[in-house]
Amino acid sequence: MKFDSTVRYPGDLASTTALLLDPGYLEFRLRKMGVEVVEQSVETRDGAPRLSVRATVPSEMVPATYRRFVPPRLKLHLVEVWQPQAGDRSPTGTLTVEVEGLPARAAASFRLDAVDEGTERVYSGDVTASIPLVGRKLESAAVAALDRVVRAEQRAAAEYLAR
């Protein structure tokens, strides 16, 4: 199921880019969402940052209707691959989230843009859940949950930057 989503950050483009690549913020924002980070890395390959996170998510974060289809603690692998910065072009990249043991995945491209009062990170992607009979409903529930994730991300960024 296709989705488009936008997260607004209170900092300028340079400080928001630095924030999003900060390993401390990476763990902070996930913990604020109730996700337990098991392993994370931030590295640069050929001038392009790459973030990798393995984490567990309590099944309580899954709508009650669908909890019977998921294990008590979902194991996620999130990877962000940024494109090398070129001139004054806005930072871009890709994001993938895979759920261990389930045929479910999210993939998106993203772009950071300077706006009047900060920076926006614009995502365009697709959620797939290849589970007979309920896959499409799970995809809809995941896309609907993006609004909560966006609000949580915006609160976490404001709190982290205020420190």
C-alpha cells in the first residue's frame, strides 16, 4: 500500500541533517516511541551515511485486531541509506523496515527540504504484508499508524534539540 508522509523539524536544514545522523538521537527517538534498540550503527560509505538499527517492538503497538498474527515482540531491522551530498541539492535517501519472521516490509525514499520555520523530511513509499486474507488490512493499519509515528518523531526532535 502506497503512502506519503511528512515530518517537520524545528531546525534548519544543516542542523536537522546532523540530528538525523546523530547515533544518540537515533536511539532517543526510537525509545520515545516505545521501541527497544538492540543494535545500531551509523557509518559512511563512499561519502554516503548509512544507519542500521535492529530493535524490538512490543506487540501492544499493533492494533488489537491483528495482534494474534504477530509474535509478542516484533523484531525490526531498519536501514537508512543517504545519498552522497552533491552541491546544494537537498539530502535524499531510502529507508527500509523489515519485520523478522513476518512477510512484511516498508520501503520509502525521502528528501529533506528547508521550509519557512525549519525542515521537512518528505517520505514516499510502500508497505507490503504478504499474509493471506489479512495482508491488505495489515498494510492499511500500518499506513494509518504513520500519523502517530510522525507526531512522535516531531515531539522527539523538538525535545532532543531543546537539550
